[in-house]
Amino acid sequence: MSALFDLYQNLKQKLLKEKTLIAAEDFEKLEILLKEKNEIIEKIKKNDSKSSVQAAESKKAKTAVSQKIEKLLASIVKAQAQNIELLSQKKGETKTKILELYSRQKSIKGYHNPGQQEAKFFDEQS
């Protein structure tokens, strides 16, 4: 049971590190961290299935360790939700920047082609 608790704590630490990487827009390190996080989740799944069999055999009431795990899970879920929200916000910002750059390229291209009406069209849209 304590091994499972340690895995959950490790997962929470990875989630907090994920938040800093998203904020720093360091997506290479984020990709590595997500792979590590997925490995921890797989270990938790394996360990959790073993502990649920043991819990069914013993039929004991919740212990202090299982209560700690539940609290830790709640904080993990909250941290993951924050990370998803932050990542979607960064995605929106990046999309806006790309669209702005793309529209600028088209208008600049229109000015480099004299005799074509592209530049006039983009000026009227602005």
C-alpha cells in the first residue's frame, strides 16, 4: 500500500513539473515528462489491481494510508485540470500568433508583386 502511495506522490510531482514546463513552453522536455508520467500511471494500474485483490481478501475498513491516497488523488486531479487549462490557453495563444504571421506574410507578398491587386485587398481588410 505504501508503494502505491509513493507512486501517486511521484505522479503528483511530475504533474507540478509539467505545469512549469507548459508555462515555459519547453515542449521537448514536456514530451519526455509525459512519457515518464505514462510509465508511472502504468505502474499504478498494475499495483492498484494487486492491492484491490488484497483489499477484497482482507475486507478491512479504510486505513490511514488509503485515506492519504484519496487526498493525494484529489490534488492530482486538480493539478491535471489546471495543466490542461494552461495548455489549451497556450494553444490558443500560439494559434493567434500563427494567424497574425500568416496574414502579414500575405500582405507583404502583395506589395512585392506590383501590378497585382493583392496588397489593395489586404489593406482594405485591415
